[in-house]
Amino acid sequence: MDTESLQLPIIDLGSSDRISTAHSIRQACMEYGFFYLINHGVEEDLLHEVLEGNRKFFTLPLEEKMKLALKKNRGYSPVYAENLDPSSTFKGDSKEFLYIGPLEDVTPHGDLNQWPPEGIFVKLDSLLCCLFWLYYLRSAGKRLIPLVALALNLDENFFYDIGALNQPNGFLRLLHYPGDLGPSDEEIYGASAHSDFGMITLLATDGVGGLQVCRDKTVEPQVWKDLHSVPGALIVNIGDLMERWTNCLFRSTLHRVMPTGQERYSMAFFLDPNPDCVVECLKTWRSESSPPRFPAIRCGDYLKERFKLIYGS
């Protein structure tokens, strides 16, 4: 296994030169499907506060966390309960997570999200910080999308105009990878090899390593390289729906998390289009010599297909 480090481009979201920034995003998405994002608007103190709240939640006894057991893709999932690579026979990924969906998802029966009851967080402000984090990450993602449109030679409002960001799906996943996993007869993955499902993902970590990417998912054997965090930067990667829109010009890159013997905390924000938005190959990136590689699909239907592969019905 190749464990060399991969040096990613750094994209400055605060740059006044939008054309140059869009060009850099295009190169990064074509070559890696990943890049670092700086000047994203999320204060470092807030990041540390949410990471601390993250840590405090996952140190609760399992029976307390299981009161929030996963329902409708919201809530808590324990270690080994999920396998992101349905083709593998491993017992599951060595991670636990708390999944928070769009704050607007309120039904006549109440909020679809499962919030820790009052007093669960050692510091109640940690939950409020988590909500602010969700808001700031969604804002950063929505600021980034117009630059992605420019990178594709589209009007910067393109994804708004087609309804992709009209009430988009924004999911926040708080993650904990235990450090000591004990002996095992099989290779253990913190998160097994997968690509993300939606438009883009914004990831913040505590700096502990383990994240690896495979730049070319069509080549066997797969070549994996370590991806380190950069202080103050978010890690951004392209999802499957963006790959479908661009006819594979932009890569939805395989990635995984390997155990390092250290506890690891991270937070991933998945920016997905409105469920009713139809994703089909952009006219700019299809031709007689390069026909669409994927059929048009409604975003909500695609996400349901992917979740069904992982969780079943």
C-alpha cells in the first residue's frame, strides 16, 4: 500500500480574483477531486468549541447514546454498525457518528433530527455551537458553489437557477474514530473506501491523520495516499452528483479513513441539492465523442439508492 502524502491545492474563498479562484478550483477538481479551503468564514474558536462538544458527546455511555439510535438517517450509529463499502465482507467501519439533517426538516410529528436531551452535553453551549457550525458550513458551501459554476464555464448563479440550492439538503455528521480497537483477524477501516453522494463535502478534523484518497478508482490495484489536515483549512471534496453533472470531468474521488492508534474526531458537512432537482450531464460537457455516462436522475432518488445499498430498506 502506497502511503505517500498527497499535496492538495489551497483555495482562498476570500480572494477578490474570482476568475483565478474558479480556475484553481477547476484544476483541483479535475486532478484530485479534493482541495483545501481557507478564509471560509468559520472561526477557529468555534471549530475548537464544536470539536470539544463532539468529544464530550462520544464519551457518554453507549446506552445514553443509543437513546438517539439512527432513524430516517438521523441520530446516532455505534461502532461497526455501518459499512460504507457494500462490496466488502468486513464487519463494519470502526467509527461512531451522530447525523444531523436539514434544520428545516420539521414534519407534523416534529423535528426529524434526534437531539441529545437537555443535560446530555456537559456544556449545553456545545449543542448551540453545533447548530452555528451547521449554519456556517452551509453558508461556506453556498458561497463556494458559484465559484464551482464559474469553474465549469457556467453563469455563477447556474445551480441556483436550476433549483439545486432552493432548500438544499445539508447534513452534518459528527464522527469519532476510537484509538484502541483491540486485536483483529481482518483489516479494520475507520471508514471503508467510498465516494460521497452529493454535490460537495466540507470536512473539519482535529488534525489526527488517517484520511487517505485514491485518485484513480478505475485502476487496480488501487493506490492510496495520505491526506493531512492544514491548520485553519477545511478539506473539500466533490460528490457523485457533481461528477454526474460534469460527465466525470470533476472527480468524485474514493477515500477512506485508516486507524492510526489515536482517537480521531471530525465533522463532515454534506451539501446536497434539493431532492426534486434533476441531475443530468451538463450540455457543455457532452458531445458525440463524449456522450453522457449517466442517465438523468432526481437527486432524492439517487440518495435513496445509495443509502439503501448501505443500510438496506
